[in-house]
Amino acid sequence: MEINSFGEAVKELRESSGIGSRELSRLVGMTETYISQVERGAIKKPDYFTALNILNKISNDVETINKIMEDTNIYPPDNFKYQLFNTTFSKNHDVLSWMDLEAEVLKTCIGLLTDMLTKIVERDYSRGKTIIPKLTEYLGDKDQIDFFTTLFSFDFSSLSADKRKYILDILREITSNKN
């Protein structure tokens, strides 16, 4: 597939997979207008997670998805906190627009998270059986949500394997001695 633009690649993949634009918009949680704008090139370069979400709904071929992302210069953000999905805002940018974008980004992340959890359950039921009930439990109580939010505010990806193991050992010890 020769890739001239992200939108052309999306349209070609969508049509070859037999998915209509209305169906794709429903699958990715975006408006049909948004998908149309992407395909026509009015939106030349969606943020990384939106682009990935769109491509994941119309193709299962990881190599094709990676090639499209690379050829259209759509890369993951270096730092989520300081560079919200490669979007630059001027000083005069409307706060409500920022919040709308942030909500769209979060909706996209929810879709990706749902897809990942589904794949975990399909591929490794025992892990899914561990993760899903705990998530449900954490999200059902305000104190649990606060704890969960604080826990996920830390960047564990920067820790060495030894430090992650140390944290897990402490958590195992604390939870096994439920005093």
C-alpha cells in the first residue's frame, strides 16, 4: 500500500475491510464527521492514540498499522504530562476547547483500554480473571477510586525491574497481613 496521507490510508483500509464510515465512527467513539474529515485530509494528523484507535478498528495487521503511523509521522508522545498527545496550544486557546480535546483523548484511551482488557481475557483468562474484578471493585467506591488514582499517578515504567519487584513484595506482605 502506497501511503500518501493518513486519511487516504484510513479510507483504503476501511473500504477494503468492508466497514462503513458510520460503523467506524461508532467503533472508535468519534463522530462520522470526524472520520470524514480525517479521510478527506481536513484533519491531516490526528493525535497518536486517536490514529491508533482508528487503525486498530479497521486492521489486525500490526505491520500495516506501524507502517501507516511511521509513514505519516504519527508517533507516541514522549511525555503525556507535558506534551498532551503532540498537540500544541497557543496562549489564547479556549479552555473549553482544551477540555473537549482532553475528553476526546480520554474517550480514545478508554476504547484502547477496553480493547486491551478484552485481549487479555481472550488470551490469558487467568490474568483477566484477576484484573477485571479488582477494577470493578476499585471503581465502585470513592476511597478505592482515590487510592487507585493516586497509585496510577506514579510513573512505574521508569523503575527498574528490581524496584518494581520490591514494590510488589511490599504490597504482597501488606495485603497478606490484613491487620
